[in-house]
Amino acid sequence: MSLDTVKHAAETPDTAQPWKELGLKEDEYARIREILGRRPTGAELAMYSVMWSEHCSYKSSKVHLKQFGEKAPANDAMLVGIGENAGVVDVGQGYAVTFKVESHNHPSYIEPYQGAATGVGGIVRDILAMGARPVAVVDPLRFGAADHPDTKRVLPGVVAGIGGYGNCLGLPNIGGEVVFDACYQGNPLVNAGCIGVMKHEDIHLAKASGPGNKVILYGARTGGDGIGGVSVLASETFESTGPAKRPAVQVGDPFQEKLLIECTLEIFKEKLVAGIQDLGGAGLSCATSELASAGSGGMRVELDTVPLRDSSLSPEEILMSESQERMCAIVEPQHVDRFLEICEKWDVIATVIGEVTEGTQLEIFWHGEQIVDVPPRSVAHEGPTYHRPFARPSWQDALQADDAGKLARPANGAELREQVLKLVASPNQASKSWITDQYDRFVQGNTVLAMPEDAGMVRIDEESNLGVAMATDGNGRYAKLDPYTGAQLALAESYRNVAATGAKPLAVSDCLNFGSPEDPDVMWQFAEATRGLADGCLELGTPVTGGNVSLYNQTGETAIHPTPVVAVLGVIDDVTRRTPVAFGEEGQLLYLLGDTREEFGGSAWSEVVHNHLGGMPPKVDLGREKLLAEILISASRDGMIDAAHDLSDGGLIQAVTESCLRGGKGARLVVPDGLDAFTLLFSESAGRAVVSVPRSEELRFNDMCGARGLPVTRIGVVDGDAVEVQGEFSIPLSELRTAHEETIPALLA
């Protein structure tokens, strides 16, 4: 077949092109022709198809996402915001931290190991591209029903991929979550996050400016794996019989990535790059168009100089390939030799593939023939914008009216005891150590807290003990009941988890996982959740620094629960003052912070005991969340508390069980006046935490809470080797441990 050049395209306007097969709509194809004033070449069509995909262009979501900028709170810590590879915040002492969460959902269903592994690799390169050394990863995960046969296929592969890639990179996995629900059966959610650290002066941006500067592609060779992978695959609904499209999932090589990281950090140290971009979704199509678009606009690329693993690849395939472990740098001519020298030292292939030009077009050539001549902004930043129709679902009112408060409650202490054991042994509340033990949580020696703590924490300065904490949270059941409130509850829980460790929450990244945007019900859920998160971040003063939208998480007509996953990053001046979840010393007093109400909609109790989802989720009071956070941080810093655990899924009894098992110490609880034992134990009211207070600090702690107006109730004492609720039941820690720890290994054996 003869090469489809720009000249040939202009001379053959009526040539049929496979725009539909590449995922473009008819009006989108017409728009491309309008932009170019002719039909696109095959290479141009390939570029537009991947860059205008839902995954890359946010064409259905960006009209809603702009709220994160419009409602952004004033925040002196923000150094780089939305629009770059990752957001960057100032954490003091001259340090900047960059962090982000992204999705690799669809590839992980098709090929669990490689889908998850390359999800880790991609987010790590995003962080690296900002100029930072990656220091830790997190992984919020959602799978189908725990006892479904396909979960046994997907979960072990995903966990092995995350562990295999992250462990080989030498990055501690410090946080995340694992949730099971039948709604994720054909659409597991594999979200991956990364934290990186640098000095303020080391921040790098993705732009190509300076005519004559060279474009250098370095890292792994380009292969046929992942052609249209995340970009096209993540922009289509799976059919009920399986994925509608099965392009090759990317294949990762963590050892190559480790070389790439060290090579890049040495290049940064010598200040050899003027701009840099990782190659992730949409590969070279994305890197070249985004670099050119964010810079002066002009770039010329000789595509035939790209190092290949497969010599049979066509130009279109090279542009669409999502082969891993690749970066693209803009380098001034006088630095090119040194750049290449460092790459050779690290055994990293590096090739000059083009240069920045005076013009305004992205021009790509293949053996001297021009195959691409496009305005780069039209590819990278001016794709379609859809105002998708959305409307409150017809079933929403009935769902909210199906109040969980009507469900049968335990009639006596024996039934209460039985339901506590059932709750702590349920897949979502059970110990996830079978999973987290496969991750190296302490490599590099700077991990201070890791799963199953409320938030992961790493030290970033060994002299001052400055550190950062990060938590990720999301509850699809809450969001199904009320997406606006559900998104705010995810934000509040993540914020609370960070504060419970003693760190001050600073900023947010998010991964918004939803069904098909072509369904008005789903689009309403997305619009409401986005509005809720933007409003919540404004009230808490935590700006959204960046994130990811994952749509089309749907099998046939069945969408996943709306699942906004929210990551909150916090800073702590001295990691030696952090607060763990474990109750560690007998005789310490247990206090419940916050108000407990009859709130069971979407609760773990309603799911585990009654298989019920209905009613309204817990109310959100973000002012109270801020106050609670201030109390937890102050109490941690001033030595007033020895342990803290936020209350969320499963309520007080779940938190107390986890803290007792973690510390190997029991607890005796009393039911305070005005509450019954059932509500005390199982309510999921937000804005609450349980803390253990040394007796010597009781007066000071109560005075602080009273002075600031935070409700505080003494509910018991750390004591013995059982969890006892006075007048109701007692469960030995050994029995609780068996119930809590045996579920996941038994399901996955």
C-alpha cells in the first residue's frame, strides 16, 4: 500500500477512511476535515482518534470539571495546578510534593497483571515528568463480588501486577483500599496513585519552546503492544459478553523503568531539559502534540528515526502505540551530547527524532514524505466538547425512600454479638493483609505509616523529619444513593484519615469512575458528584490539583456505582509525632469525637446483614470535619492522644476492632446516655473519630475539645483481651482475629 501523505490526502478527498472503526463520530470526522481543509492522512486520523477519545480529551466531562478551577479555594501551597502531568504543592523547607491518581480499569479486566502493572508505571512517569523523585505509590481497587469466580481471576493478577512492578521499582506501597461489589463484576476499578518529592527549583513542565531545540525520545523501543490501548479501550462500554474491543494491553518492564527514572533524575540534576513529557495514553500522538501545543506550536518529527521493537509497524501504529517506559524531552542543542551520554551510561536508548520550529504546525515525516501537518492545539487541547444530556434518574426517589432505618435490628446482646462478627468477617471489612503483604511497604526506609493505617505516611527529610501523608477513599454505595453527598463523603473521609495521623490536609487529586456518559442517568451522577466535590474542596480549602476521569465502566446496560475516589495529601512537620490506629497501652481512655446519629443508609451493616442498599447516606458537615481535623492534629502534635482511628465503613465497632487487633489490646465499651448499643456500634455518621487518651492527658484533652466546641464522649477504656460492650456481649480478640483475617485467604485460595 502506498504511503498516505499530506499531498496525497489533498488530492484524494473522497477516499474512504475507517474513522468509525477508530472510535470517531461522524461529526467529529467532519470537524477534522474542516480544521485541516482536506481529509486527514491515515497518520493524522490515527492521532485525532486517540487524542479525541474520551480518555484523552475529557470531551464529555470537561464542561463539569471546569468547576475545580472556578471554585478553587485560595491556597498558598499550590505551585502547579490542573493541566500538567500532575499537581505540585509546597510542603515547606524548600520542598515541593507532586501527586496524582489515575485509572487503568479496562486494561486490567482484560489482562489483570499487565493492566495493573502498567497503571503503576504510567502514574510513576507522570510524577517523574514533573521533575520529582517518586517516593511512594497507593492503589485504590474495586472488584466484583468476592465469591464470584471471575474475581479469582482478576484480583490475584491485579495485585501481582501492582506488587511486581512497584516492588521492582523499589517504591513502597503505602495506602489504598480494596472494595468488593457485584456492580464492578465486569468493570474492576484499578486506580493507581504516586507521590514524588523535589525542591521548588526542580519543577519541570510539559512544553516545547525555543526554535532549534531538539526533540529526544528516550527509554524503551516502540512496539505493537497497547496500540489504542488505554485511549480507545477506556472510551467504550464493554458488551455483556465481554469487551467489545480488545487491543493489546501494554506490557511493562519495571527494570527498564527503574533505569529510566535514575537516568531522568540525573538529566534533571544537570538541568539539561527545557520541557519533558512521559509517553502514556496515546503514546507519541499525545507527547508530540501536547508538548508542541503547550509551547510555541511548531515541531518537526522524523518518525522513521523512532527505535522499534517491531520493524513491520506502520506510521499510524507507531503514533498510536502505548508501549511503556518512554519519555520525550525538549533539549537545547548545546546539551544534546551530554543528554545522550547520560542515557548511554544508564543503558537507556535515546534518539533525536525532531526539533522545535518557528512555525505553528506539528509536522511529521516518514522517510522524507510528510504524513502529518496539523495545528497541535487542535489535536491536544481543542477536541470536541459535549454537553451531554443528563437528568435525575426516574428510580432515584424510590431508592432514597427505601430507608435502611426500617431494617430489622438485633433484638438482644447475643444477636448484636453475632452481627458484629458477621460484619468484621465480611469481605469489605475483613483484613486485606493477604493483599497488602504482597507489596513492599517499607522499601527505602522512609515509610512511617502504611496499610492498614488510616493514611500512608513517608518521611521526606531525614534531618528535620518532615513528612507527607496520603489517603484515598470512595464509597460507591453512598454515591449511588446521592452522588453529590457521596462525593463529599469521600472527600471528608480522606481528609479525616490524613488528619487522624496528625498530618494537615493540603490538596486533592481525584479519580472519577462512572458508567457510560451517553446514559443521562450516569451523566447526572457525574455532574452531581463533580459539583459536590468542587463545593466540598472550596469549603475545606483543599484545591483539586489534577486527576483523572474514567467513563464507560459499564457492561451492557449495567453501570458501576458512581465511584469518585478522592486522594488527600497532607503534611506533617515531624513524623515522629504521627498517630497510629493501634491501641497500645492498657488503661488509656477511649473517647468518641463527634455526633452519632441514626444513619444507616448505604452502611456496611445494611449490606452485610440485610443485603440492602437504600435510603440516604450520612449527612455531611464540612465545618465539623475541619474542626475535627484541627483537634486531631493538635492532639497528635501535643502528645494528648496515643492512637486515633476515623469512623467510616462499619462504624465504631469496626474501628475499635481494627485498633484492638492492631495493638493486641482489648477494649471495654459503655453505651453513653442518649444512645442505644446498636446505633453506637453500627451508625456511619460522618465527622467522627475514636481516640485513646493517656489518663495524664484527659483533663487537657477535654478542655481543648470543650474550648473549640467539639462534642466528645468517654466510651470506654483499653483493657483486657476482648472487645466487651457492657451489658451486651464480649468477644475475645482471638475470635475477632479469626473472623477478621481468614475471609480473604479463604475466598482466594
